[in-house]
Amino acid sequence: DADREIAHTIFGSVGIAMEVKEVHLDAVTGLSGSGPAYVFQFIEALSDGGVRVGLPRDVATQLAAQTVKGAAEMVLETGTHPGALKDTVCSPGGTTIAGVEALERGGFRSTVISAVKAATRRSMQLGGISAEEISHKHNL
């Protein structure tokens, strides 16, 4: 357990340290290990959207990054489910629900889930798990 404490101290110094079962390590890689790239793409896309509607690039990028940071902090600090937080921002017939609808039409949620699955599958492949086992045992 001394090793566990050392690992917790090291990883906790750069963020949160969570202990997970070994069977979940590939999933952690697919979500948390690869997740920053997904978030960077989302920030870039938000920034591109801002530029598309007339904002200067530097302003759009700052606003996009700050928006993601603030939303993430709300999830972590409140412990409220992200869907419930989304609902508090979506006024009936308002701008946000219109944007959420556009994201859903584009398959946003499904695309993000597919990215996590693809990265998890690849982590398993790199770990030597056969394609058959990945497909049948893990449903990926």
C-alpha cells in the first residue's frame, strides 16, 4: 500500500488521482488519456464558430477556452450531472437550445462516444488483446 500512496501523491500533484480496476485501464486511456485532444478539437471548433460569426480569432479562442474551463469547473464543483447543468442553461425557445439541437443533428454525442470507443479499442490492441476478444468480450 506504500506504492499506492506514492502513486496517489505523484498523480494527485498534477490533477485528481482516481484508483480504478485494472480491467478499466483501457477505458481510462480512451476517455481521459485521449480526452484532452477531443477537448482541444471542441475548443477549436467553438473558436471557428466564433470566427464564422464575426469574432476575431484571438477573442474567439479565449472565449471558447474560458467557456470550457468554466463549464468543467461547474461539473466538478457542484457534482451535478452535466445534462442537468445543460438544462439550466437552455431556455425554452432560446439560443442555447437551438445550438444544442444543431449539435444533436450533427451527431455530436454519438461522435464523441465513438471516439472514446475507438481510442479504448486501440489501447486494447496495443496491449495485445485480440480483435475477437475486443469485439465479443468488450463489445467494441
